Amino acid sequence: MPEIIDPELFDVADYRRALGGFATGVCVVTAKTPGGAYGITVNSFTSVSLKPPLVLWCLDDRSDRYQAFAEAERYAIHVLPVEDRDMSDRFAWGACRLTDEEFESDVPEPPRLRNALVRLDCRAYSRTTMGDHLVIVGEVMGFEHRTGAALTYYRGKYGVAESLT
């Protein structure tokens, strides 16, 4: 049985490396905010329930986009294709405002990325603070999907997930 770690000796950086051993998909969440159409890259996405259709994602409370996404009543979650690595980087570390070319502007909110493998249009269902993140559960109001290779993240590096069949 593993030892219980003294909180004073807990190595957060090493813990983060351990968590990096779980490969995830890469998603961009978009929302219409007072500042315009915003995006943020997340890998903390998962399905919660089929009936009702619920999904969740987590928002770091240190994010410069925290306020905008914490208050968003509608948002879309997009699973990125492998060719959208630059978009993932930009919404993770760079500019958060979507350009008109990146999303369908002729549809009501939430903003919808043009090239996603999967898009889930969500309405905020619940929000719960857990540690240093806000856990946001959304009710899926609509969705679209297509085939293609998905962008993944594993041990701090991008990868690809493709269907074997």
C-alpha cells in the first residue's frame, strides 16, 4: 500500500507529470462573451450521462478567461482534428478571441468552429468549485460529428488517435 504523502512534501510538478501519463483528446470550448467569441483549449473533457445528455470540463481558476467561461450560460465543446494543433496552442497560450474565419457566424450562440471532428452545443447545467478548478457540467442541446484523426495529448506532447477499423 502506498504511503500517505505529507502535504508539505507533496511534489506538485511530479504529480502533474504522473497525470500526464493519461492520454487525452484535445478540445476547444467556445462561448460568446462580452469581449466577443472566445476559445479555450482543454483536455479535461468527459461524458457524464446519456439521459440526460451531460458532459463536463474543468476550468483553471488562474485562467485569464476564467470570468468569461465561468459565467457562460451557453458554450460549445469541439474535439479537434489532428491538423488543428496550431489552434490548440493558440487557445491554450495565446489569443483567445476567435477570428470570423474560424467559426460559423451565421448561427446563434455558441460559436461553432468550422473544422471540429465533434461539436457539442451545451447549456450550463451546474458549476462546482473543486480545488483550483471550476467543474462545469453542461447539458448537450445539439451535436455534430464526422470521421477523421483526432489530436491527442500525452506526456506533454501532441499525438494522434485514429480508428483501427
